Amino acid sequence: MLSICLFLFTKVASAQKSERVKNDVALKNITPDIALATCFQWLPVADVPANQVYVQTQSAGVLSGVPWNIQQFKQVQKNIRKAGGKPIKYLIINEYNVDRLEVIAYCQRKNIQLIADLPTAWQLARQHHIWVNLPVERDTVVQIGKRHIGLHPLGKGFACSGLAMFVPDARLLHAGYFICSPTARYPVRSSLSSLAEWAINLEKLYFRFSDARWVVPGQGPLGNCRLMLYASRIISLIDKSEKYIQQSHEEDADATHDD
């Protein structure tokens, strides 16, 4: 009985602590002009931080990754301005995520330039009348101010499509939830994709950016290029496990039918 009470007390205390950081945003410098903005949101299971990357150019700020809600987006802006950063004028949408649409629509109203891969741009336009300023069809390098930023379509994985940002001078790669961190929960994916495709595309990303010094996952702590290989192995193992379970169910069904 005591252990049950202690368990419930721990859960309630954890929830109360979580609610206190519901819309908190932590800003951490990676280089003098690149920062990691980690947003928190209270969830029934746990606090799951979402990582965005802020890159400062000569006259503007670029944010890669979409915060959970408008309040968090405003808090990211506020923290960046307090730290002496430039206003956010560009938003890189890493993947199509329905629960972040209000933030994307808010950015459009504020004349923030939207950047996304071509399939995501089509979905946003057709389904939500949100127009992407720069749809990216293939590997592209854009120059904002004097800074070069690489934009690289990811293929299928966490979502049906996605976009990675690579900053060559910092050797920094941000690919959102496409890269699972060691602390991530079971990977959720689009029903139109597959874990096998995800693992293959991750390996391609690793070979392309094996010299990356910083790799920022959508959730959890940042690492180096080995984080991509780790994520690929995890997804491959889950894929094999799912195939084994599916095959077992099919064999059971066949056996029942024969009986």
C-alpha cells in the first residue's frame, strides 16, 4: 500500500513540476552565432523537449524546426533578442507536422519567410492554404547575408518527407525528428513510410555528412555524426522486430484457418 501511495505521489509531483515548465524555452550557445533552443511542453507521459536551431546571419535570424505552439515561438524570439540576436526572418520546416500548423500559419502572418521541401510545401498549400516562400526540390545552398546554409531533402522517415539544414562553417546538421536521439521514445512514423526506408535514408545522410561536428536531433541531447548511425541501427532493429511479429501473426492466422 505504501509503495502504491509513493508511486502516485511521485507521479503527481512529476506532473506538477512538468506544468511549471509547460512553455519554458532554454537557449544554449553552440557557437557565438548559433544557438540551440530547447522547448518544453507538458505531456501525460513525460516532458519531451523539442530542439530548434537558431542561426544568425548578417541581418536576420534563421530558425530551423517549428516550436510546439505560438507562445513557445514568441518565447524563442524573446530569448534570442535578449541574448543580442537578430529577429527571426526565416523558418525552416523540417517535416510536415499537423500539430505545428498554428505556428507555421502565425509565421506566415508575420511575414517570416517559410522554407520547406517540395512535398511539404504542396501539402501546406493544398490542405491549409499556407504558401511556402522557398520550396526545396533537391540539395540547395542558399546565401542569407554572407552566410551559406545547405538545405537537403531527407526522403521518407519520421514523416512522408523532410528537410535537413547544414551549416558548413560550423559543421552543424539539424534534421528534426528524422534523427532519433538515445533518449527518444519509440519512433512514430507516417503510415505512408516504413522503418526500412527510414533506416536507409539515415545511412545516406550519414555518408553525406560524416564530417558533421554537431548533429541536433528533434528531441534529446545533441551529438556528433555517430548519432545518425545509432538512429539507423535502432530503427533497423525495430523494423526487424515488427516484421517478425507480423510474420508470427500471419503464421498463427494460417494455422487457425487450417484447423
